[in-house]
Amino acid sequence: MARLNTRAPVLTVAALYFLVPIAASLWFTIDDTDGISFEAYTKGLGSEGLITSLTLSVGIGLATVVLGLLLMVPTMVAVALRLPKLRRTVETLCMMPLVVPPIALVAGVTSVLAWQQDLAATPLYGTFQALINPDFPLILVIVYTVMSLPFLYRSLDAGLRAVDLRVLVEASRSLGASRVQSLWQVVAPNLRQAVMGGAVLSLAMVLGEYSVASVLGFRPFAVWMVEAGDSEAQLSVAAAMLSLLFTWGLLLLLTALAGGRTRTSRTPRTSRTPRTQRKTS
Amino acid sequence: MTVPVQLKQLRREFGSTTALSGLDLDIAAGELVALLGPSGCGKTTALRIIAGFESADSGELLMDGQDVTDVPAHRRDIGMVFQSYSLFPNMTAAENVSYGLRVRGASAAERTSRAHELLELVGLPGREGAYPHQLSGGQQQRVALARALAVRPKVLLLDEPLSALDAKVRLNLREEIRRIQLELGITTVFVTHDQEEALSMADRVAVMKDGRLEQCAAPSELYDRPATPFVAEFVGTMNRLPAVMSDGSTVELLGRRLPAHGEREFAAGTAVDVLLRPEGLAVAGPDAEGEPATVRVATFLGPTTRLLLTTESGTAVKADLPSRDAGALAPGSRCTIRPHDKSVLVAEVESEQT
């Protein structure tokens, strides 16, 4: 009972902490001298740059997730199955982006991009051009992939710890499955939730990222929003509200996709029942 | 189909530790052999080599007379049950059981009927749709057994399949595994560190120590006629009693001269240890013939009572006697002990540290 008593105030404080700024923003966007108006939203949706910047953000986000997963899933599975000694090293490497501030990262990236002038006569010039193409700056995908490594690592690591992958693969091998079959039919389905979790976190990070894109001079959604705020504060906040809804929708969609048939034995239902019973009694 | 398995001079080293140092073992078709030994004796390594998850540094593994040393795990036609259940958490019981058939490209109808048949065999009819997390440990291990058997393997390998289970479930499942093994007549290798499990289930028990086979024999032989002091002390309860060799083939123990056998010969007059089971001693009243002793502890074990005694020379001795005869032997009372007139196992005197 004591637990329930402490839970309610904590939840209330947490809810207020999150809801008050959102409510205030909402109020700010609809508050007009003549009462309530949704003009900021109607104007916002039609305003120049919103759709392009949002498309760019989503595109970069998806590319980041794909690249990050292509990099991390095989690495983590290989470490779990074959090279457990490398676990520490991989963990340290993946946690680095948390320690290095994005601004420091950008400083490095900028100086590398500056080589471009010296390479004008070589075939590498084209590569640099592709990296900084404002329609789809690949450099952002690369930087964001590095920045998303901690999220992917944590999520995949939790997924890998929940199942004894080694024994599962041995079991499937003993039943006649080849390595590829084992990976596809046994490893992949059991990592689905972890993969989706990591993808959701990375995507959310990319959609809200401002500093790197801004310093490098690109204009994804977050940058557009800040720029719009300079001229029209209401429009900018309205866009922020919309982006919040959009991101939530996206996350819900991914979570729904991750659900489906995947079940893990981590938390058996039975462990939850007593708590609910306690609540009702 | 049931096939013999032969392990010939298998050697395996992990860095500086030797897991197997020349293991030889012949397993007959349809036989259940338990590999028994303390942890680190190489029993699990041996099983994993049979499964194909480890490779031997040298030596040969034959199944049905064919050398399979270099055949990869998925082409060996084995069924394996692991200690940690190892069911695929994303599949139902039926899907788990029929996974091996799915890999082999069997039709959906065949898979369904086989899964049904096997879940029935292991005593879980009607649980086809249950996911592993909805099953208890014992049920999960039954599904794992069904899964291993579904592909009609040539050899069944069990890696401590019962050690994660409760005592009662363990007992139950152990009988069940033996029943199914006999019913199918499948050659089975069972790894365990639990001697009771090994003795109660296996046709023969292979006791291993330091990567080598100490003795492989039927449970009763292993118990009654252990070949080495290690086997004697590892299997069942043993007394280690000081004695002196009377001549090359007899030993003087607790005032009695008994025929002796052992790994090696000892000269007359050599101090030795005799390894004697608690039931190999007769306990009688203080006036009877024999070595005087004092009862320290009496533990009631149902049909028998185990007495902890001390002789006048200070040797601690365990003796079992029928509970109905133990009434007069309360702790503190005096009695006499006398070894039964049977050949005893003699061994070198063990140093104090061990």
C-alpha cells in the first residue's frame, strides 16, 4: 500500500513536468487578441519550407536507422556468438558519442569537409559533393549514425542479454539448421523488439537534432523551426506542436510494428498479475 | 534407427587447460550412457564434441561405424536437450517441436501431426499453442525433449537437462526421459554431475576425471565394485579407514583380516586406506566381537539409520543399519563395529591436506 501512496505524487509531478510546457505552448499558439484562433496551424501547414524540411528530416532519420542497424546488428550478434571478449571494446566505442559533444564532432567534420578544395582535381571531389548535397546531405546520415550508436548499442545489448543466443543457435544447429537459417529464423525474430527499440530512439534523436545540422548549414526540420521562430514565433511553436504529434505517431507506428508475434520470456505475465490484484483489492 | 557411437582417443585443450586427454568410450546402439563427474572433468566437452559444437584436437568420433569427426553439427542427425531449456521464445510449443522438420522442408501437415504426436509422447497434449514463457520449467524441458526427438535423430544428447528444475519435477521427468528413451530405443548420452540421476537412469555410467574415463560400468557394478578410489568416493558414500596390509592380498582392518583388491599391489606391512561403504559395516552391542566405538550422531533416513561413530583410535566412521535395529544406539552409547567378510578396496593413504 505504501508503494501506491508514493507512486501517485511522483507520477503527478512527472506528468506536470511534461504536460505544463506542452499546454503552455498550445495556449501560446491558439491565443489571439480576439479569443481563440487556429490560424498559426493553418498557416503553418501551408508555410514554405515545412514540408521540404520535414521530408528531409524523415529521410535522413530513416537512412540513419538503416545504416546504424546494418552496422550494429551484425557486430553485436557476432560479438555475442563468437567474440565475447570484444564486448567491452565494442561497448566503449559505442558509448564514445555520449562523451564527445556534438559540437566537437561537427568541428572535426567541418575540417574534413574543408579538404574539398584541395581535392578538386581528383575523383574524390564527387564524393564530397554527394556528402554535402543540400537535397540529401549524406554527411548528416554519417554523423547521426555515429551519434545514434549509444542508443542502438544499449537497446540491442538488452535484447541480447534477454535470450541466450548462443544456446538458441546451438539448438537450431543441432536440429539441422544451417548458419544462415539459424540467424534468420532464430536470431532475427528474437532481436526484433530490440532492433525496433533502437530504431525508435535513433529516429527520435535525428528528428529533433539541431546543432549539427545548423552548424553544417543544412535545413532539416529542427533548423527550419528555429529559423521560422525568428520571424513568426507563433508559427514556430505551432510547428513544434505538430512535430511532436508527428513524432509520437511515428513512434507508435514503429512500436506497433515491433509488437506483433514477437514475445520474449523476460517478463512472464504472471509477475504482473499480483500487482494489479493488489490495486483492485 | 538406432546406432552405436564410439569415441576414440579424443583430446581437447582450451589454452593451458586440458578438457579431454584421450577419452575412449564405446556406446552400444540403443544404450543410455551417463557421463558423470565433477565439474571440469570434461564431460560437457565430450558431449559437445559428439554434438559437433566443439571439435577435438585429435581422436575420432564414429557414429554407426562412420567417422563423423569433421561433419558439421547440422548434418549429424542428433537431437540435443540443453540445461537452460533453450526453446525459441518467438515460437509456440508446436512450432518449436516442428522446427527441425521445417528446416528439412517438411509439409505443414506433416509438421502439425508430428508436433501433436510428440507433445503427446512427452505428456503435454493440447499445449501446441503455448509460448515458452507460458510454460513451467519442467514443461519447457518436455517441449525441448519433444523438439529433439521430432527429427528422429540417430543419437540423443542430454546436457544436464534436469539440473535447473525443482527436486520433484526432476524426479518425475527423469523417469519420463528413461521411459521415452526405452520406448524409442534411441542411443542416448546424458551428462550429469548428479550421481543419483546417473545411477537411476543409465544402462551404464561413465565416471570421468581430468578428461579421462575412470570407469564405465553398470550402476550396480560401479557401486559395488568401483575400479578406482576416485570412483569409490565419488559415487555414493564411502568411509576411508586406516588399515595395514597383512600380505600382498589381505589387509588388517578394525581387527579383522580381509581379502584386498585395488589399483596396485602393496607390500606386507604397508599402511593403506580401505574404502568401505557405510553398509559394509556391522554394528552391534558393546559386548559383541569387534572394534569398540562410540555413537556420535544418528540420522534417521527412513528404512535405514546412518550412524556417525568414533573408534577408540579416533577414526570417524559412517555405518548404515536398518532403522529397526538402531533404537538402542542413541548418541553417546557404546557399541562395536566389524567389517563384513568381503573383499575390500585398498588405496594409498591420503595426505592430510586433501
